[in-house]
Amino acid sequence: MLFRYDARSGVPIFRQLEEQIQRGVLSGALAVGEKLPAVRDLAAELGVNPMTVSKAYSHLEMEGWVERQRGVGLFVRPRPAAAEDEERLRLLSESLRAAAFCAVQMGIPLAEALQLLERHYRALSKNEE
């Protein structure tokens, strides 16, 4: 899985990594039992402090997304189907709330914002086919 972050987003980098891993698990891009990249490897790849990656991994472990196998690494844990559905909607809701806030701040009418969302959705859906 490809990881990246946006230093200008205002969202802490560790949180961006957490959300990307959560989305990866929920979408199947990260399979149950799959090993996550080592802290130092991912930190070097992203050009961030290893503590940033370590903090994201620790939060994911506390929340039950991953499990640590001493001396081996972190692995994706199985999730109950009901929890996955709930988490998908929670993550999407957070992103849509931020987009809605931005649209309201800039005075973009709801119909126009929905058209833009639909255009992006359709463009991204085409790329995945």
C-alpha cells in the first residue's frame, strides 16, 4: 500500500497515517494478517520522524486495528463485519464534514458542491475499473 501525507492539511501526520491504514483495512487494500512496514522504513520513505509513525501504529494497536508480534512486527487484525461498516461510514463522514465546512465557508451552494462531489466520485470510479 502506498502511504503519503499532506503537510499543509492541518491534520497531524500521525493521524493521516492512521486514517490511511484504517481505509486500507476497510477497503481490503491491507489484508488481515498483512504485515505493516517497519517504523523506520516507513518513516524514511515518507521523510518523517520515526516517532510520528510509531505514534500512529500505537494508536492503531490500542484501537484494535493491528496487533504486535514481538520481534516480528505489526499485523492487520480481523475486524467484525458490523464494525467495518460503522468505521467506513465514520471515516467518510469525517471527510465529508470537512468538505461541507469548506463549501459553506466559501459560500458554495449545496447543489454546486454536490455536483462537484459527484464529478470527483465518477472520475475516481472510472480509474478503479
